[in-house]
Amino acid sequence: MSYSHDIKNRQYLDILPVGICIISSNLEISMWNEKLENWTGINAESVLNESLSDVAPAFSDPLIMERLKMAFAGGGPVILSYRFHPHMFPFPLEHQNEGRYQRTTIIPFDLSDEETNAMIVVEDVSLITDQVQSYRRIQKLIVNELEERKRAEKSLAVANNKLNTLSAINRHDLQNLLMALDGYLTFSLQKNPNDDVRHYLDKMKKVTDVMKKQVQFTRDYQDMGIQAPEWFNVYDLAYSSLGGIAYRGVDLVCDTKQLKILADPLIQKAIYNLMENAVRHGVHTTRITISSDIRGDELILIIQDNGNGVPDNIKNRIFERGFGSNTGLGLFLTKEILAITGISILENGREGEGARFELHIPAGFYTE
């Protein structure tokens, strides 16, 4: 193979993995390397001194011609985007061009003893292009999914707000009815009814009291899972819970230092429930201890007391809905509140030695 220009080490241009064509300022071809021969099926000898636009018709486009002239006039390199000019040097058969993309760069240069020339470098970027297009498709799917999720979350938030409003209205009306019923029962008992009637009136009053507690309970938990999780200092949670329970004679020892956990805002109610449980069911509880321990990636928050403990025959049921001597919902909803941020809870104390609740907090949901 011979070339019209005497370019030092021109044989190296034949072994490069890119197509290379050199043209003069009048757009005549002076070199056509082996990669272009393989791509186009056009022998290099047959194109020497031929017009570039005759051999590769895509270059006859007036806009590309204008850019070529600008390059020769000192305008610097020209890069033809594969998105708009995918086949400047096409394969011989039309179907061979399907799915193929080329990036074409035109670089002007001067030889010491001749006029300005330009080197046209052609790279096959089909694989990169496919990857980019796949990425864009995936990105579009992700964006659409996120938008759909945002719409769903917004709709859910609106629905929850409406349900909360409706629940508050119904609860208020029910409270008024229960107060009226409780009043009528109290007046009836004051009328000195016979023993049989008093027996049933007493039962009705007890049922009314339970209903009032459950109505109050729905108010306390109506926002569970609606608000975004927050970081809470365990020490502050523990001592703020003392205010709502008759802790007279009960000491609290909290050794958690600066431990914080990420939880639903109702975590305050959950900790309150556990401490109230220690006082209500521990009978002779005089001390509640809160500590923590790291096990692998988890942090274990331990809340234990020195009361009676949980009988072995009911350990597996205390977190069930409706189980218990009060409303039967306290420990059940405590477990549900904790689960919102992936916190699990179990009781593994010994009967007669006190209750011991372990809160298993996953990595990323606590900081010391």
C-alpha cells in the first residue's frame, strides 16, 4: 500500500484500532488506513486523490462542508456527534450499519513543506452508546417511578389527614355520649336499686369505663406512622416519661449517656408504656434500669425492673393485640411503634426477678 504523502512512521496508522483518513485542503484523500478498508470495503489505493465527498457521501452535507472549511481556516478540531452523524464512513451493506455508531473527529495539521492537511479519526462507539442509552432508559424509569411514588405518598397523606379528622370528630362525639351514659349510670346507682339491678348497673359502668379508656387510647395513637422519624436522646425519653406515672418510691437509673435513636415521634409513648408496665404489673417494683449493649451491628436497649417479672406461660402473648388486664393494647402498639423504624422488641426476664425488655435497634438507626 502506498500513499501520496511521505509521512514518517505512517505504517503505525494502519495498526491503530480507529479509522484514519487524511485529506488536503481541497478535500482530496491522501491516506486511507486499513481500519477504514475493513469498515467500508473500499481499497485504499482506489481512493487516493479522490474527493472525500465522492467516497463518503455524508461529507457532502453543506453544513459539514462549512465546518471542514472552518477547520482548514484555523478554526481548530471538529467533532461530529454520533447522535446526529452516526455513519460518516458506512459499512458496505445497509443492514451492517444498524446499531452502529461512529464518533468522527477532524484535526487540521501542517506538514513542514506542504499545505494544511486534516486527519479524520473515526471511532466505533457502538458499545458505549448502547450503555449510555440503557442508562438513560433506566434513569427515565427511575424518575417516573419516583414521581409516581411522590403522587402516591401525597394521596396517602391527604387520605390519612382526612381519616384523622373523621376519627377526631367521631371520637369527640363518642366521648360526649359516654359521658352522658356514665352520668345516667351514676344517677341510677344513687337511686338505691335492688341488688339485681345494681349488679347489672355496676357491670355497665365498668364497661363504660373501659370504653372511655379505649377512646382516649385512639387519641394517643392516631398519628402513629404519619410523622417522619426523628432522633431522640434515650436519657431524655426515660426521664420525661416519669411525669405521667406515679413513680413514688421507684428509682430510675439510666446509663445511656449520649445515645440517640431514630424512631417515630410516638417513641415517647412506647417508652412510657414500658415503664408504666413495670410499675403497674411489677407490683413491688422499686427500681427501673435502662442500659445499652452493642451486638454486631445492632444496639440493644435494655429496660428492666426488679418487680415480679412476666410469668413464663404468657411471655409469648404479651405483645398480642387485646392481651392484658388493662386495655390490652399498650404493649401491642408499643411493638408497632418500634417496628416503624425497624426496631424489634422481646421480653426475656425471669419470673420473680423482674421484667427485662430488649429493644433491638439496627445499624444506622442509633448513634452514641
